[in-house]
Amino acid sequence: MPRSVNHVASRARRKNVMKHAKGYFGRRKNVWTVAKNAVEKGMLYAYEGRKQKKRNFRSLWITRINAGARQHGMSYSQFMGLVNKSDMELNRKVLADLAMNHPDAFAAVVKEVKK
């Protein structure tokens, strides 16, 4: 009995990988085995990058809040401690935006927290 091979599905799978490899340099764009490895590695980097993006943004927000808090005579940790004590419902993203783009509003938040 002849072996049954689903050429339609395997061709579609290869076609999909080669589509993802479009734009790569050298043999990575047109040789199946090389392209497959390159695409798999690229997908891994993309997955890790989505996690790192969250870390990087949180770090950026903390830096901006720290700079804004120091203009009002307190450190980041002191400021965030007071924010948490005062039950203020502002997260780091919003506080960083206020510190960066709306210094008057951030000054009002600092004044409210210091009470």
C-alpha cells in the first residue's frame, strides 16, 4: 500500500514560513531549512520582546516620576509611599504622563499627597 502524504498541508506550512522569512538577508529568505530556523528564532525574540517591552515602559515611568518628585523635594520611594498611603487611584503610567507633560497637575498631586 502506498504511503499517504498530505502534500497540501505541508506545502501550506512551508509557504507560511517562507512568507514570514520575506525580507531576510541571504539564504534566510529562500532556502527552506535556513528560513525555518531564522523564522523560529525570530518568533522567539518577538515573544521575549513583548515581555521586555512591559519592563522597559515601567522602568521609564519610574524614571519620569522620580525626576518629577525630586523637583518637589522628595525621592521616588518617598513619593510612591505617600501615594499608596493616600489611597490615590493613579498608576505609574498616569503619574509619569503628568510629570512629563502636565507639571502643574503633578505639582497638585504632590501637594495633595503631602497633606
